[in-house]
Amino acid sequence: MKRRDFIRTSVAGATGLSLLGLPTPTWAADQVQLTILHTNDVHSRIDPYPNDGRSNAGLGGMARRAHLVKQIRSQEKNVLLLDSGDIWQGTPYFNLFDGELEYKLMTQMQYNAATLGNHDFDNGLEGLQRQLPNAGFPFLTANYDFSRTILKGRFKDYQTFVKEEVKIGVFGLGIELTGLVDSRNFGQTQYLDPLARAQEMVKQLREIEKCHLVICLSHLGYNFSNEPTKVNDQKLAREVMGIDLILGGHSHLFMAEPKKITHANGAETLINQVGKDGLYLGRLDFAFNRRTKEKNSVASAVVPVGAHVKTS
């Protein structure tokens, strides 16, 4: 990137900031700005946390998130809304409606894509198949092979999006299910090496699709200090060049700013994750040279989905 200044902006707990918390630079006319909004590990948290003094009291709620996303879309021209898995499991809404409500609400919010987490298998392949028609957005997963299951052909490896001639490629990677999920729930689903599949996706998206930005929706987990050989987001970032942004899940890790991994050739990979339960909305704003489509800068923000966001 020409502009190597990584702008770190967090609006969590701040006062006197706009909803976005991000100033419009003077060079904006020569740039295309792309806004990436993201969630992970929402775990069927439809309602806000009770405002009862507990940790995170009053935060979250899908109606508030929908309102926040709507406001951002009204202010920004090029927005993608993405999720990194574990949409299901965690509140009685899942037990009552088997994931139908979560998918329908995300569809109303106009999510552009999501990947699968381990808890998205909690009702088995049949339960996932039953609810997929309620999801008006694609699930992307490049390292689960469903060809021997009832879900054959139901998922994509990747999806591309174009915003003002800037082409974005998004692919998904999931965690190994064996030992984590009851084998009856994933059946003959085959787990493929995420590093090898990521390299294939980068080649496809960079060389064939000619993408200017490559994003991985990952449910691999951020890091596993007790399992050094296990693939995680940090290992993925270090070992596979060509991914601009890894939006992680599974670890429930709140990151006030993205982790930056710099490769030997100077290329950078960012890793970001915003906790769990939809308490926060992650935001990254990429600026591209309008003529060359070269990535110039990125700004990040963590936006609390809180009681100050009114839905009326």
C-alpha cells in the first residue's frame, strides 16, 4: 500500500463521535471507499442483554444492529455485511425455532455472505438443509466437502462482489468438526486442509477473478497455544499470502483493532474479530485509488450495538 498509515479508530465507549466515528479525508474524491461490516458468533442472541448491571448489560440485539447497519448504509455508498459463523445456539430462540428466526432476520438485514461455524451443525445436516431456504444470502465454505451428503451443491467456495469497479472476492473456511461436533451431525462431510484450500482460493480470486481485495470468512479460531499444529487465523495469515483480510470467529475474541501480519514481500494481512453475541459491529473502511484500484489505506472501528441506538 502507498499509504502505510494504519488508522486505528475505536468508537466503543467514546462520546461526542458520529455514529461512524470516521472523518472524511480531503483526498476522498480520488478514492473509492469500501465499508466492510462484520459479525461473528452471534449465537442466536436476538434480544439485547438485560439491562441489569451484568457485564455487557444493555448491549446487542438484532433490531438495534439492523438499525445501525441501515444508518451506515445511508451514509456510505459501498457496503458489504458479512458473518463468520456460529449464527445458531445459545438462547431459547434456537430451541424454539431451530434457526429459522436468525436466518430470516439476517436476510432482512441484507447480509451479503456468511460462513458456517461448528454450532451451525447442531441440528444435523437435515436441520441445516431445512433452514437454508430462509437464508437470502450465500454460505461460503471452501474446506467442507458435502458431496457425499444431502447438502451436495448447496454451498459455494467463494463469491465476488463489485463496488464502483473494485472487485472483492470472499471465501470461507471452517474448523475441523471431528472431536468438536457429534459425528451424527455432520455425517459424511469431509474436512479439507484449510491452508491448501486457502491457497487455491487466493489463486482463483487473484489470477482468474482478478479481485482487488480478498477476504476470508474464517471459523478456524484466532490461536490455539496448546495445539500449535492446528490451523488458526494467525497461521493462515502467515502461511498464505494474498489474503487482505481475515474476519474470524470461534474464539469469541474481542479485538479493539485488527492484528496486522506483514509478509516478506511487504504485503499485509489483517485479522479481525468482534467478540460474540452481536454486542459489537466490526467495521473496516478500505480506500482504493479510483483509477488503478490500488488499495491505499484502511481504517477500523468497533461499533457497540448499545442502548443509545434507538429503533423507533
